[in-house]
Amino acid sequence: MIVIKKKAGLFACLFLLYAAPALAGGEWVFDETTRRAYELTLNLQTEEALELIPEPRTAQEHYVVGLAEALELLISEDHGKFSEYEDRFHKRIDLKIKGVTEDYQFLHAELHLQWAFVYLKFGQEFDAGSRLREAYTIAENCKRKSPSYLAIRKTTGLLELIIGSVPEKYNWLLSLLGMQGSIAEGLSDLEAVRTSDSPLAFEADLLYSLTQGFIFQKTDIGFTEMKRLLQQRPDNRLALFVGASLAIKNSQSEEALTLLSTLASKHEGLPLYYADYLRGEVYLHKAEYLNAISSYRWFVNHYQGQNYLKDAYYKMGLCYWLNGNTNDAMMLFKDARAQGREASEADKSAARSLTDKQLPNVLLSKARYATDGGYYKQAREMLNAIVAEKDLPSLRDQVEYYYRRARIEHKTEQLAAAKLFYRQTIDMAGDENWYFAPNACLQLGYILEAENNRTEARSFFKKALTYKKHEYKNSIDSKAKSALARIK
């Protein structure tokens, strides 16, 4: 379903965090065995967790078992286990489990939401949309009838954020499905749990970090909060994984590499091959191209799924290209065209790049990835090496040059220069369907919003939505819409 398909990468990551039953106020309570199984599940030790609950009976036991199975499918994309676990899911939602009505509703809302993400990961968009709607209906009904029931506010909070960040052009479909989302209400629900003294507060804090980093683009706030949580649970594999993802998003690749190394030392539980993909990203940022190729290669040789394969093959080819090895680059680009699928934005961007007749500009590409990793000195050196028109033979290269300048100035808090270069990017790009101008509008909007110039910020967020068919349209549109909702 197109409404939620754009969110696959981000919300698959969000799913790893969102489910954590509340213990406070006589609500959702674990016995000791179920609590231990739940902790193992959040540490991604799903096999050990399932061994503790061989025959689930209570709502709490079914919840933990369902969560463990869904996590395993999301992380591994194991098609061999998909049908088996899907059958268990259907049997689980058909059970009439005795107990507190709110617990039963919470369980069912969570089970449907779990499988919305699973179906999305396996490319079954219609089924994903159906499960999302079921989760929404049950959760909203529970919250309306039992507003003091804390656990359900975690579910409604995430749903409000997912639905509230859908691009405006899909609102007609949401209305048709009877779903409405509110960024403010979603944050309020999360905040109610996050500031409570329940053990649920840790998971709500994780969600808060991801929301700040990936929806609102306040990556510094998200990663700062994540570092605080890692001080509390330095060995939790899920926290390490999320922390590394946010560090990369916040252009702190060195810190990401430290977290990924710590994660690699934790051998228990589900293998996280996507962490090897992230390690490849860091080495690409550092211009350590052979190490990047090795990490990407490990990922593609071991991962059973299809997401990020195309991008990993493309990035291996790009590393060879940037390292001066044209022949191997061409071979990997050819492999990339035949590998994976185009669901994630990374894969879509790779597919789009592979259709370009012109290979990436070496100096601009090196500057781009150095900036992405927080290596600003090296990025400036790359751009300063561009001294003649022959280094920027096309209009696209010229537009990208000013965009890269803007990104470095923005990242280093030289905001006056950043605004100038962003505006130059927008003016030079015109109506071209490159992502440089729409993202320049988005980033300029963020700067103006921070300066409390909301009127002009709003105009640039709206302008970002007007660009058509660029490779990051879904992502940029979603972020612009979230910003407009926030300053409204």
C-alpha cells in the first residue's frame, strides 16, 4: 500500500522499539518468566525468549511470542519461516483470551501493528495496509473507552506519528480508510509514557529519539537522547543498533563505528547483517573504500532478504569508481541492476543512479560522503580542489556543487553562508527533478524555523512539496509535511 510503503526502512527500525507493555498503575503486568522472555526479545535473543514460553496462554505471553516472531522476520527476511509464523499470527488473533479487556485490546492492536510491518517488509502492501487499519481501529477505540490505560498510548502514539507524517497527497486515501493522524497528539501520547515511572519509559525514550532524528530531522536531539539511554543499557543490542543508525544520520560516523564495533562483540541472538551494511556506509564516508567493499560484501553474501541489496552492490561499484578502478566498478554496477528490489529509498536512489549515462563526479561524490560522515575538513578539501569549469561539465554538477557547499556550511553552523548556498541551489536548479533543490528548500525551512521566521520557513516547506519525481520525494515530502504540522 503506497501510503505506508514509503516508510518501510524507517518504520521497520521503529518497530524494533515500539512494543513494550506498561507495568504501572495495575495495567499490563508480566510474571517473572514472561518478563525475562520479554527482555531477551528486546535484546534480539528471540530463540532464547521463545524457549521460555513454549505454549503461550496469557495475553502477555502471546504478546512476547508474537513480538519475537515478528522481529525475527523483520530482521532476517526469512521466507522459509514466513508462512509458519503467519499461520501462528492468524491463530493468535482468533483466540479468545481471558483477562482484562484493555489488555486484550492492547494485545490485538499490537499484533496487527507488528504484522503491518512484517507484510510491508515482505512486499505485501495491501495486507500491510489492512493490518495497519485494524491496529488503528482497535487502539483508538481502547483509548477512547479507557483513556487512563497507559499502554495503549504507546500504540496510538506511534500510529498517530506514522499516519500524521504521510504526504498530503495521500490524505484522500487515509480518509477513505477512516484514519487520521496528528503529529502533536502522537508526541503527546509518547510523552505521557516517556515521563512516567514505568519501565515502558525506556522504550518510549527510544521512540522519541527516532522520531526526532528521522521524522523531524533534529538528529542532534535524537542522538543526544540516544547516548543517554546507552549509558543506562550499554550492552543492549537494540539500543546499540539504533544508536549507530542515529549517529550516522547525525553525521557522526566515528561514533557510529564505535557502537557498531561494540554491537559486533555481542554474539548472542539474531545476526544483524544490516549492521554490516551500516559499517560499509561509515567506511565509504571515511574514504576507506576497500574496507567499505568488504563490509558491503559481507552483507550481500549473508543477508537473506532483498532490501538494500541493490544499494549495497551499487555502493561497492561506487567505491571502486572513487578508488580509480573503473573495470570493477562497471562489473558491480551491472550486478546492481540485477539485484534486490526497489522498495527502500536507498534502493530507489541506487536504481535511479544506475540509469544515468554520466558516472558520478568523483570530487563531488567524495565531498558528499565526507560531509555525510562528519569529515568536514576533508569535504572542504574536495570542493576546494574544484578550480575549473571542466571539473563541473554539466548543469547538474554545478547545482550539486552549490548544494554540497550549503550542506557543509549548514553542518558546521555557518548559517548565513548555508542560506546563501541553499538559495543559489534552488535558483540554479529551476524545475529539474534532481533532489538538490527540494532538499535545499527543506533545509532552508529548518534554518528559518529555528530563527523563528515561521512565515518564510512555511513557504519553503511548501515549496519542497512542489517538486516532482525526484529520488527522495517521499522522504522529503513527509519531512516537509511534518514540519508544516509542527509550526502550524
